[in-house]
Amino acid sequence: MEQLKPTRPSSYLALAIISTIICCMPLGIVSIVYAAKVNSLYEDGNYDEAIRASKNAKNWGIASIVTGVVIYLGVVLIYGAILMAALSNGSF
């Protein structure tokens, strides 16, 4: 009797690529590595490992986006503070 395959987990490759390009490259690259493993692990019959790689790809992609947003907000706040200081001193 043939064993039923579980549903193929999502690779989250699009999330990984977008988060790498737009947000935080180092964390996005880790997400791409895990996303690339999902399909081959699934086809090899390593279903638990494929699910684990899928979850890791998603988590690293989200971490990349959150890190990118925090960095962008930090930069905006720093430049805003510098601009406010320059305006208050009349040197701008």
C-alpha cells in the first residue's frame, strides 16, 4: 500500500527574494537558502524536514522585513532629529 504524501509546504521563495531585495539582505539570504531546500526535501520524502525548512524560510523572511522596517524608521528618526536641531539653531 502506497503511503499518502502530506501536502507540499510552501517554500516562501517570493517572500525570501522580496525581503532580500527590499529589506535586509543578510537575513533574506538565509530565508532564500531555507526556501530553496523545501521542494527537494519534500521530493526526497523528508516531509518533516521540508515543513521545518518552510517554517524557517517564513520566519527568516519576516525577520528580514521587520529588521528592514526598524532600520528605515531609525534612519528617518535620526535625520528628523538632526533636521529639527538644525532648524532650532537657525543654521539651516
